[in-house]
Amino acid sequence: MIAMIVIGHVLTKKGHLIRFFFPLFLIYILLLPIYIIVSFIYILLNLNYESQSTIKSYLKMFLNLPIIFISLKGTLINIDKEENKLRIKIV
């Protein structure tokens, strides 16, 4: 299952707690047109050019992007600084 939301909070030195969340679904929607174009170009290059093209290698890396989103699920990031503390969890 793909990670869908980023949840976090910032605790300032004065004790203020600021909570935030960001739905990753918006990023997935924004990347979808680019992903479709890259897929089309990759198919065209696969039909016409040699098998070991540099362009095809980069396109193949971009097409493997959903694997990165799947592996992000459950990631927890803690940042402790003198002024504030930041905690981010990808759900």
C-alpha cells in the first residue's frame, strides 16, 4: 500500500505545539500526467532505439517511482534542535 499522508508536529522552545498534515494524494495527482508522458516515451523508445540507451535508463528509473512511495510508509523522522523539536511520520 502506498503512503498517503504526512503527519507531524513542531514543539517550540516556548512550549507551543504546531501540528500539521499533508495529503500525499495531491502529489500523486500532480505526478500522474508526467508519469503518463514518460510511459509513452519509454514505449516509443523501446520500439525504435537500441536496448541500452541512456535516456531509457533514466525513464526506467522514473517509472520505478511508485516503489519509493510504497517504501516510505511507516517512516518516522525526529529532528531535535535547540529552538524546537520536529517530528514527522509518513502514514
